[in-house]
Amino acid sequence: MIKDKMKHAPKPLQLLMLCSAMLAVRGATIRAASAADVAAYEAFRSHYGRSEEQGSSDYQQRLAFFIQRKAEVDAQNAKVNKTWWAKVNKFADMTDLEYRSLLGYRRVIRPGSSKGIIRGSSFLQMDAIAESRDWRKLNSSGFLRVQGGCGSCWAVAATGALEMHAEIHQNQKQKLSFSQLLDCTPNPAHCGGDGGCSGATAELAFEFAQQHGIASEADYQDSESDGKCVATKAALQPKGFVKLPENQLSPLLAAVSEKGPVVVSVDAGQWAMYDGGVFNSCKQDATINHAVLLVGYGEDKGEKYWVIRNSWGADWGENGYMRLLRHDGDEAKGGQSGFCGTDYDPKVGVGCKGGPPSLPVCGMCGVLSDSSYPRI
């Protein structure tokens, strides 16, 4: 459970843990720290309340990560034609192990079994797609969360989708319990891990909510559940969910335009230091490792983008959100005007037990690869 894992972490790190492995110092040779490096890190430590003993091995390791990430921030911000900018933030000195241990999202690669699933690209008409859409006007868009000390991004993203669709379609404006989804969602096929903090998927969360309902946050709190599923009255019971076609642009645009926010899967490996602008720094080959809520799309100075709500708090990115580059093509168009590649490591980042050795991914950071939303 979130609180069980958090109480074993140093207090200053409790709110800083991620779902996905990110920005690791992979084989890089870190130069010896200069006096300026140490001074900058000491200022960082003071700001974020770090407690490692100066000179200890833990301190030296975190200092090395800090130096590496600060250099990456400086390099990004020095680019002449950059579309996004970075900053040294609360994630700057986290270790590889902390990132890897908190992987919490893999997408479901299995036949749809729920009656609520709809597949295919023609269920929404193309002429219904608005030029731009931004669901941040909803009250529930402000229900930002810091996902805590385990791989709970799948539950946070699914809960956000349920909250926002409930407001759109039922005018219901209340926080729902992602802790209940984390505790209670079964995962017998080991899709995304072993369940709970060890990983699952938004689709599984929607299935649980369809069958059992989801409680309000007030009625089911993390501090009261001790990591065990507790029977609680439902505040909302969706009719099912829609699983959109993989790696296709038009169905995702249509769903966000006409229905509401959609949970999408992404490679968040380069997101940690993002501060603002239209992010465009993922490679075409991507390992899907994070679930987020897509709440809109638009265009800024010729750059088309998706609007993403993350689960890392309001002090990350653009008040908890980011803009992600949006391409005009997809797999169905043969990759033309798109951004398609391959996930070569789905055992780590996606898929259920016994799944394929590689999977196609499209869109910046694989944003088109897997998406779903609840039916209210």
C-alpha cells in the first residue's frame, strides 16, 4: 500500500516517487564535483529538506545524479529553437533504483472481455472533431494528486477519468478513491505487474468500477485501508469503458473532442525535468511505462499538442500538466506525417504475462499506443 512503502522512505522523498523509470545516469561518467556543484546541491538539499549525511556514499550518489540532470537542464534550455524548457526540480537527485522500483504501468494486450469495450475506428464521426478541446475548465480537473510511494499511476489516471466523466455526463463533482482501485482491482493475468503498488492498468480499474462501483475519497481513504480491500458504498458505478484502437490518431481525437478525457499510456523516461512548453524529446522507439490523463489538445505558434495531466503534483510542469507534441499521422496511415516506432521491451514496460516480445508504438512518447475512457 502507498503508506506502507512511503513510511520506509526518507521523509523528504515520500512525495517525490514516480511510477516510471526516468532520466537515469546510464553509464555516464560523472566528472568530479566542483565547489559550484556542491554549493548548488546544498541549496537544493536545503530547499527540499534532504537529510543524507554530507560525504556519505548516498550523498555522493545523489550528488552525481544532481550534476547530471542539472547539465541536461542547462543543455535543453540552451537550445536555440527549443519548444519546451526544463528546470532542476524535486526529482533531480533520485536514484536509478528508486525509479526502477516504482514502475507501475503496462498496457493490456489481451482480447477484450468486458461488454463495455468498444473497438474500431468508426464509432465517432470525424466531422464531430473540434479544432481544439480543453477539459481543464471542469472543477474536477483541479483534483491533482501526487501518486505517492508506489506504482499507482494507473489508479490515479483511471480515477481522474472517472471523476471528469462523471462531471461531464452527470454533473457530479466529487473526489473518488484511487486508493480503493489500488487495493481492490484484481489482476489475475499479471497485466502490468502483480496488482496494487506492483502495477496494473487503467482498463482493469475501469472493469472493477463497472462491477463493484468506486467509493468517494471521503469514504475510502488510504490511511484507513491498510492496503487491504475494504467493502465501501459506491459513489459512482460506470457502465463500462471504451478501449480505443491502438496507434490510431482519429479515434483518440474524436473521443477527447466529444466524450471527455482519456487515459493514455506513455514513455515518461524523459519527463522528469520538464517545466513548460510543447515537449518533443522522445524517440520513435519507446518503452511504455506510465499512465496519464489526456484532457485536451490544441495548437500554439504552429506546434500542435496534447494536454496531459500527470500525477506528480501541481509543482511539476505547467501546474501539474504538460503539453506533448501532436503529430498528424499514425500507424493506419503507414506512419506518414506521424511518429511511429517499436517498444522492444514490453516485458518491462507493457503487456501481460506471455505477451509478444515487441509492440508497435505511435505518437510522441507512444501516446497513441493504448488509450481508454469510462462510459458513465
